[in-house]
Amino acid sequence: MNAWLKGGVLAVAALLAAGSANAQEPDGTMTFARVANWQIARSNWDAYDANMKKTELPILEKMLADGVITEYGIVRNAVHTPDGFTHSTWYTSKTLAGLEQTLSALVAATSKLPAADQRRGNTDFAGTKHSDVVVRSRVIKGKATKLSSGYLYLSTDVIQPGKVTAYDERYEKQVRPALDTLFASGTVASFGIDQEFIHTSDPNGRTRWVIFGDAGGLDKWMDATLAATRARTPAERQALAAAGREILVGSAHRDELWEIQAYASKY
């Protein structure tokens, strides 16, 4: 996603509607993602969702079909905070030019809307808070997928200076095995890691993201994570916790859960 998603979001159908599913090689696919985060008034949530599907979704679908972008997502926050973002949209491309071409298409489409729709876009849908983020996304596992619902889970960390390699090794050993298994079974649609390309926060920040087709996938992931923890000896658990304190800035960790309104990918 991959997008990865800052402050409110990049992270993602009741059933997975997957197209031809060629999984990525172990090293994954590098893409760039542009993320737009918004804080929308509660009374306007449903209308905002409907407007996004009416105005922006057709443009994103065309860009994906034309090969300009490799993925898009429209999501709504499932775990709210007083100052957090409520909605987010992202799209990814293998080139920065692809991101800019898509942004230009979205702006052009907005300028052609009826005057009443443009006024509402500048009032009810303008939100009380907004941010843009551009990230570089490592898609570790992904396949051609289209969803009309589901979940995007995000886990953001800040890495201690000089510990990026240790962070990557920890991810590969401790986090990825369960996700590989869930991806193979179809429970996980895609997963990967984001870091900011245009730095607007800590350059050592990383966001791990996972896209699930339904809420049951969240339970299966939790079960797999707990099973792995129980399989470790007390000494192994202590060593793992100690390594985590050396690698991560513990107080910087945050998790987010987002409901997917629309998502599609063609890596």
C-alpha cells in the first residue's frame, strides 16, 4: 500500500476479490506513494465517503488500468483520537512522475465538477485538518487485488540511530514468517514497509502495513502472533524484549486500524 500513512494513515471486501495473483519475489517491489490525510466532521463522514467514490475513485481506477499507478486505496479510520485524521486516500507508482500525473488528473477532474459540488468540496469536505505525505514503499508480498471493504493495519516505529540493519533483520525473523503464511492462505492481501521519501517527520521512522480482506484476518494474525510468542522460552522472550529496546525508540510506537472503502492493486 501500500502506503504507507502518517498521523492518520499509507496503511487497508468481506471477501477477497483477487485477480491473477503473481506474488512478488522475496525482495519485493519498490514504489512511491502519495497519501492525503483529512480530518472530516463526523456529520459529513457518509457524504464524504460517497463523494470520494463518485469523484476520485473513477480517476484512480483509470490510472490503475492505464498502468500509471500500481495501487490505490480509500480508507476511513476505525480507531479515533481527538486530533487524529478520519479519512485518507493514497495511490502508488513506480515513478514520481506517475504520482504527479495522477495528482494532475485528480485536480483537473475536480475543476470540472458542478459549482455546487465544488462549493461542498471547499466547505463540508475540506476538513479541519489536512496533510500530504510522500513515502517510498517496499511491497514485500502483494498480488493483483480489488476490495470494496476490509482493513488496513499500520504499525509505526522510530529506529534508534545506526540500527536500521538490525531493525530489518528483526522484521524478517520475528514479524514476516506469520505474514508469509497468512499471505499464502489468502488471509492477507499484501504487506510491506514504508518510509518517508519527502521527510516531514523523523527520517528513522518506519511504518509496517498489512491489508486484510476481512476482520477475521485480524484474528488469524493475532492467533499466529500469540502462538509464536508462546513457543519461545522465557529467556528468548527476555532477549527479544532487550533487543527491541536497543533497536527502537519505545515511546514513539503507534498502531492504527483503518476500514477500507475501496482498494485495488496491480504490482
